[in-house]
Amino acid sequence: MRICSGLAASPGIAVGHLQVIDRRRLAIDEYPVGRDDVGEQISRLQSAISETRAELESLREHLTSQSGEEHLFFIDTHLLIISDDRLLTETISIIENALINAEGALHRVLQRYRDLFASIEDDYLRERINDIEIVVDKILCNMTGTVDQPIVYHEGKTIIVAHDLTPADILQMDRSRIIGIATEVGGTTSHASILARAFEIPAVVGIETIVDKALDGHPAILDGIGGRLIINPDSETFRDYLRRKQYYTYTELELLKQVELPSITPDGHRLSLKGNVEIPEEGASVLRHGGEGVGLYRTEMLFMGRRDMPSEHEQYQVYRAMQQAIAPHGLTIRTLDAGGDKFLDGTARSVEQNPALGVRAIRLALGIPQEFIKQLRAILRVSAHGPVRIMFPMISGLEELRQARSLLQQAMQELDSEEIPYDRQVPVGIMIEVPSAVQIADLLAREADFFSVGTNDLIQYSLAIDRSSEQLAPMFQPLHPAVLRSLVRVVEAARVAGIPTSICGEMAGNPLYLPILLGIGFEELSMSAGSIPRVKQVLRRCPYQRAVEVARACLSYDTAADVELFLKRSITRDIAESCD
């Protein structure tokens, strides 16, 4: 028996046989060329790029005929990358100046991008390098004449093992036969992982050295919850995981019974549960798990890994696809939340000592007003087709909110002059993510239509904790008294002003925190699709008045550890007893 550890990318347990797909990335040789050969190398590069673009366009047509437009955002992303002439010009520059072969020059460009993206703090944005790697690999294959063999599946239900899988691979899989995915590379927010979750295929990524043809056909267990691949399990392990799989399946079926049930407490208090999404493909998953629309649509992916900002039409098409995916439910679109170490082209716009405190989010958007208006126009146009809300990130003061609203008004006036329809009453809200916003929440509530608390950043900024630091991870405490008091202050300010409040950070998706957030007075929680049934289950067992008592008790404790202990030992038991 061999146990391989990785990252749990998509939950579930698969018991079956391995199918090893040996499509590891090319080993690239770099060698010198004479100055007379530079023209030939550039020509080879240009031909390979043209061929790759044609292949991607053909793939898009093929997938459109198979499943329509719903799942093509990934292909469009790759087409955008290859259409950016920077890839060509930077590689040509290296060929001409370093006098090396085209493959070696392109590989150097890729490595530079890897280094740049590795410095990005945000996991989701950092893993966008995977899209650039996929495109470069295709170009290299065409340049070297390497044939990228299609995946031919074994009979029966199998667990796919590969160095990496592209979104196109997953889109073209026979998902009635593939019960799990294990890869050597990738992260939990890679596009392949996002699709695996959307299609509910258990997946584990980042498992080292598992692509071995000798393992093909071997019995295996994929644990997409614990992040393990167990090859040739012994009888005891096999029986143990069959029981786990049975329990997981039963639990999921029970949870999915919550999907059609209203999000309401036993004593009649309603709490709206929505989804956090990055791509249109996730919209269907939100609805399938019982979500009532999208409470946070992150738009950053459209702006990453490219030299030029996306056009208004391109943004409109993507936002419209998301709106259609969740219709008739509402869609809350957060405007561009990037900057500093994660600018649109993957390079730092300016060198900043501390990007988290630099030109990011609304500060960046206000610094590029024409591009900001372009995004606002695209969002407004989508609002003509269904309920849409606009949300500005990282507002720290009234000046920023007023400036953003002024640009929104300008976008509206432009659409009016062009006779383009939009919702004139579109709600405009802000994310509460920094301590200054908490302190002046009463002032902000007078000029915002709703609040949404981004707890991930609020905790980071309130406690001065870098949430990406492993060393400081134990100090990242959602139940810290300072955090809980901040949440109370925000809700109270919103209540006085008569505007709704929600949470779209990770706190919202943790069932343990549900009684506190409900008792404090939040009216909406937005989370990953898979968390919705679990939170709804707790909600439907938790009387609102009991939640108020829980929240009051939690606010009386001195430390996060005391609050958590109280919740785990007392509250969950009390709630369970109240359901008997």
C-alpha cells in the first residue's frame, strides 16, 4: 500500500482503479544560434503561435457544438493570452539579444512570469500562472512537433492520474465514467480544480511523482476530503474507506434535501444564503446547492495575465453569462479588486513596500477612471436583464465612495445618451474590509445601499496578521473579540440607516459561526457553493432567539479560544437538543 498526500481540491471519495495519463510537460533544451539563424527562429515561433491559436479556436467551436457556451470561459481566457502580443515580442527580444533558440527563449519568458506570479499573495490570482503555462505548453508542442495525445479512457469507472489537466480536458471528459482526479501540479483555485468542484468530481492536486505507467490499472482510493491518494489499499483500509464513502454519500444526500427548503429558522426568521463565484461555470453549482443567487462575483480573473484591459463588450459578455447562469436570482458584482502585487498584466504596476496597504481595489480603480467607467458600463448593461447589485471593494472613507458613485453616475449618463437600457435603481453597496470603514460605518451607511463584510481582509487588517503567513496562521482568529465587536458595530450602523448587511468572507461558510452571525443580525451570508447546504442545515435547526443569546454570550468572552470552546462544547449541543 502506498499513501500519497496532496491538496484536497474537490470533496468526495472515489474507490476504483487508476488510469495514468502520461502527458508531462516538455523538457526544453536551450542552445545558442547564430545571428543568421535569428529570422528562422522567429518564424518558427510565429508559426507555432498561429497554429496554437487555430487549435484553440477549433476547440472552442467543438465544445460549443457539444455543450453550448456555458463552459467556454477558460478557452476564451487562453485565446486572450495568446492574442496578447507581449508573449511574442518578449520572446523575440530574447532570441535577438541572447541568440538562443525559440523554445529556450519562450521558456525563459514563462519562467519570468512564474517568478512574478509566485510573489502574488492571493492564492486565486497566483494560480492564474497555470493558464499561461497551458498556452505556452501548446506553443512548445507545436514548435517541436510533439503531438499532444488525446486522453483515451479505460473501460469502467476510473480515477485519472496525470501531471496536470487542462480545463478543456475536464470539459471533454466522459463524466459518467471518471470518478476522481489526481494531479502532480495545480492548486485548489486552479481552473481545473474549480471545474472539478463545479462538476462534483473528487480531486486531489499537488501529489508529487505519481505519474507512473506501472501504476495503470491498480486499485486506488482518492480522498478528496483529506487530500490523499491511496494506491493498492490493504483490506482494512479498503473497508474503512468504503464506510467513509457510504457515510459521505449519505451525508451529502441528506444535505441536498435542504436544497429546496427555505433558509429559515424554526421560529420563522429568514436568512438569505448565496454563493461566492469567480466564473460563470460556478453559477449552476450555487443553484444546485440551494443558493439564492450570488452574493460575491469576483471579476479579477478577466483582468489578469494580459497587457490590455478587457473591453466593455468582453466584460459585458462574461457578466451576462453569469447573470444567465443564476437567473432569475440576483447577482452582486464586485468591481475590480486588484493592485500592487496583482495588477492586470501579472507584473507589478509599481514597486510597493507593502502591497496590501498600497494601490489596490477601489484605489486602483479610481486611479484609472476610464477603465473603471468601462467596467461600470458593462455591469449596468447587464442590470437590464435581471437583478444586479454593484459592490465597491475596500472602501476606507466617504471620499472614495463619493468618487466611485460619481464615476458610476457618469457611466449612467453615457448610457442614457446612447439610449442603452439599464436598471436606473441598481443598488450600490460597499465592502467593509478595513478598520476605518468599521469606525465610520454610520457615515458610510447614509450613502450606501447595502454593506457586505469581507471578513478575510477585515481580520487581516484588524489583527495586523498576514493571512498567507504559515507562521502567523494560529493568530488569524475570526472569533477574536475585536472582530466580533467590529461586526456588531457594522450591523448596528446598517440597521439604523435601514440598509441590509451581509458577509461574503470565509466566516460565512463555517457552520460553527452561523449562530453568532445570525444572532448579531446579518441578513445574508455568501459562501462557496458546497458550504450552502451545511450552513442551511444548521440554520433550520437554530431558533433565532437562541442565536441572539449565543451571540450575546460570545461577546462576553475575552479571547477567541474562549468563544470557540463555548461554541463547540455548549452551543452546538444545545441547538441539537432543541431539534429533538
